[in-house]
Amino acid sequence: EAAETAAAVVVKLPAGSTMDQDASDKDAKEHTWSGVDHRLFNLRVGPDYSRHKAKAPSTAALFDLVAVDVFSSTLKIDDVAQRFQLPDASQVNTHNAFVAPLLVVQIQIPSEMPTSIFSNTGDGPGWSATMYFRIAEQTCTELQDLSTASPAVKLFAKWCEKMQLPNVDASWARRLKAIGSCTNIDEFGLPSAVTMWNGKPVLLGHVLTTKKGNDYLELDINIHNFQNISKRGLFLVSSRAGMTSLQIGFTIEGKEDAELPEVLLG
């Protein structure tokens, strides 16, 4: 009876229990996270991006980063939001039925080098880098009236609508992009085939699964499903993660003039 009672009690760690925030203005301490200047990320701008390929620094992100967790596991863990006590968003009204106040982004990263370029597995030992974002007050304000909202807020609201389970629109899922930049990558002697991708946007829809909760949208990005050539390059970087200074941003791909300029989600 005591064992059954103990098994029924599930204690959730608060989000951010595994990694501290460094709120100082100086260089970040090891094994910490901090918010970064949104202007470090150059994103698409119009008009006629397909022709001019112009980019400019992002304006303020639609969400604020409030916590980060990093942990290892023998197999990838989906629905990570169910396993942590999420940041409080009880007083947040997004004014949109499809937009949740919290965005939970989990990157599932293999911790072992692929054995060959031909073997392929969608699971295995790895790391989870999980970021918890709370919607910004300005974004909520714009969501009250989409007719006057910025192109980025309109695009995100439409993207959330297209991501509703069980009928996720795959063409819209493919618009999720990540930009990862390692500011000290030159210290590690990595091959140019790896360093050439530093700071370049990567479309993630082909490795994305989603989970919608009462007050959150979880995005699970399964790097295990990357092609092995790409995974080998990422392994060379992730295996040195403890020595790197990484900046990571997410956005929704804007295509038409009415969807530009792109703006960071967070």
C-alpha cells in the first residue's frame, strides 16, 4: 500500500532547475543561460525578398525567455512540458484561441557519433536543451486586433492555427527556423564543412513534432532524424558544448511581402 501511494505521487521540478540564469552584464559564466540582444539575428526583410535577399537585425522578440533546462537521457523524451512545473502564465491573456501564452522548445541532440553515413535512427542517447518562453506583453496587445498587428504577429497567429492537432498543416510546420551561432567556434579547429553553417538559418519542419497543452505549445525538434552527415557535424560542435558560447534564435519563415519583416519568436 505504501509503495502504491508513493508511486502515485509525482513531483515535478520547476522549469529551469537544471541551469541557472546569468543576469550580469559581463560575459556569461559557464553552464548558465541569459537573454541575448535580438539585434544579433539578421532576418528577412521586404519588399521582394526573393529577388533582393535583404536581411536586417530583428526587432524585439514576440516571446521572452524565462527558463532553460539541459539534461541527458538514454532515449529522447517527448512531451517534456508534462515533466516540469511550467512558468506561471495564469494571468496572461493572448486574445487568440490558437496562441498559447507559453512556448516550450526542446532540441533533442544525439550524444553519440553516427556509426556510419548509412545507418539511421530516430532515437538514442542524447541531450535535451529545453527553452521556456512567455509571450511578451506587446505581442498580446497586437493579438487583440490582427487587422492592425505587425506582419510577424499575424504570421505567428496563422502559424499557430495551422499547427492545431490532429490536423497539422505540414507545409506550415516546415516554416519553423532556428539560427544557431557559436561566437568562439574558431577555437575548436573544426572543419570548414561545419563552420560554414555557423549563424545560418535551418528549416526544422521535417524533424518537428508538436504538443498543445492548456497554456503552452511544445515544439520538439528531433536532431536524431537529421541525415547522418549533418548529425556528424553537429556532434563535433555539441560534444564541445561545455566550452562554447551559443546564441540560439527561432522564427517563422516569411515568404510574401505581407509576412515580412521576419521577427524572432524568442
